[in-house]
Amino acid sequence: WGAEYVATDTVRFRLWASGQSEVTLRLSAKDIEMTPTGNGWFEVEVAGVKPGEEYQYVLADGKTVADPASRAQRDDVGGPSLVIDPARYAWQNTGWAGRAWEETVVYELHIGTFTPQGTFRAAIDKLPHLAGLGITMIEVLPLAQFGGRRGWGYDGVLLYAPHAAYGSPEDFKAFVDAAHGYGISVVLDIVLNHFGPEGNYLPLLSPDFFHPERTTPWGAAIAWDVDAVRRYIVEAPLYWLKEYNLDGLRFDAIDQIEDSQQPHVLIEIAQRIRAEIPQRPIHLTTEDCRNVIFLHPRDADGSAPLFTGEWNDDFHNAVHVFATGETHAYYQDFADQPEKGVARALTEGFIYQGQV
């Protein structure tokens, strides 16, 4: 998927568009016909491409769309994608070796609201403050390009592109680099269970990207059993870890990732990450309302072959009810004697351990 340099100035553009009879690459206002290579794939190699050049895909009916695997957008989800050369950023803290899980003190950070400017570069200036607080890990809320300029981040549609309003890919790399200089690891919250509604052209490109019979709370369910779809999703976490030298990922609402394949897509993701990035600690956490631990085994030496930990929503929900008295929606399961729920969460982890 996507646009990648395969030589000094030659870029290969690849798109899976099984629902289209033809696709044209529009690169810097020049139209180039793409070649069908089978199974819904279109491809073309172009020489003389400079980093930062704009491109879009033109469909058979003349509609233009962004690259679903765009590494950066010029502005919004509907506008042009940008060709990115990952080698252009020169990492400064090359000796960074990560931090052990046992040293983790997490600060959850939303780039858009952390500073008045709401950018990666502006956030760098506040890193000394976080280091002084004793923070050892920053968890950045989702960055995948979403509709509009401001948002929570959980409606991303271009899973490989940092949201343009926050800055460029080089800006995010500079933020991660600077955090490492202060001894702070950086993990990213990623959403693989659904796509946002605005700018999601995947159903138009390939209707079989989504399952015809299953849905999630946010719309159609992803068809994990389709090879091109699985590759798009599985390679996204690896991309963020490798491209941005991140120290881990937080996987959102994995209970909505329903996969019948073996191994389960989440296990496949974790296994690939462990195999391909063995040289430094990578911390993988899950959010899952089912209170399951099959994704969190430990080896004899205590290391995590799959996922490192799980966000304990039971604890959060019980504390919220105890502190605020709010009991609507999913908080109602914690309305009865919330102080006992808090105590159980602190001593045993999960509050709900099989009871209704």
C-alpha cells in the first residue's frame, strides 16, 4: 500500500481498488495511468519525484481521492497526499534504548490541546516540565488524519498519516526525538477497529474492505479475512513504531475487532512487532471491556511475548462513579457500592470476574 521510494528519486505508487475498473495517478497536476497487477491492485513507478510532491488518485468517474496509505496530507482528508521520504529526518538521540515497563509513569497527551498552538513543535517546549514532574512515558492520543482540523482523534481515516493540523511527519519525529532526549518514552494510541465517516473512501475503492454482515458501534466492520485489508491493518502499527521510533502503542477498543482467522489479527500484529523490533523495549497495551487476558501471557523470565498490559476500565469506571456519583450508561454497572469496586480493582485488578 502507498507511495514509497524504491530508488533515489523513483517512487512506486500502489493502491488496492478492487471496486474500480481503472485508476489514474495525478502527480503534481500530471495524470499517469496506473497498471492493474491482479486481485484489485494498481501500481506505477515514477522517476524524478521530489519529497513533498502532491498526488491523488483519480477514479473512473473522475472523482479524486487521497491515498488510503498516505504518509502525510497537505491539509485535510479530502485533499492531496504528499510524497514523503522517511530518510530526510536526521535523528539526534540515536543512543536511545527505551525504558523498562516497570519504570512507566504515563502522561496522556492530546497534541491539539496540550499547547495554545496545538502542534508537535509547540509541545516540544513543554517537555522539560513533564520530565520535571517525573513522567517517563507520554501516550499521544490518536494522530491518524481525520475530518476537520480539531478532534479527539478516534475518527481517523488515513491510518498512516499524522494529522496535518498538528504538523508534518518530520515535526512528529522531532517531538519523539526530543522526548527521548529527556528520558521520556513515547507511545501512540491507535484505532484499528473502525474508520471515521468523513474522508473514508475505502468503500468506494474496495467495497470488500468491509464485512457485509457485521457491524461495530461506529459502522461497518472491517473484513479481516481479506488479504489486502489485513496487510493494510497489520502493517500500520509496524509503520508507526519503525518510522517514528516509538516505544509502544495503545490499541483502542479491541473487543470490536472480530477475526475468525488463525492467528487472530491482534496476535499476528504483536508477533510481528516482537519479531521485527527485538532490539529495544516495545510496550503494547490494549483496551478491552471483556476483561480477558489471553493476549497478555508471560514467558518464564517475565517478558511479554504478545501484549504488555491492559487498560483497566473497571478501575476507571468505579473511581468515576465513586468520585462523581454519575451512573448513566456503562457506569450503571458500578453504581452499587462503588467504594468496594475501587478496593477490589486496587487489590485484584478486574472488578467483574464472571459475575453478571
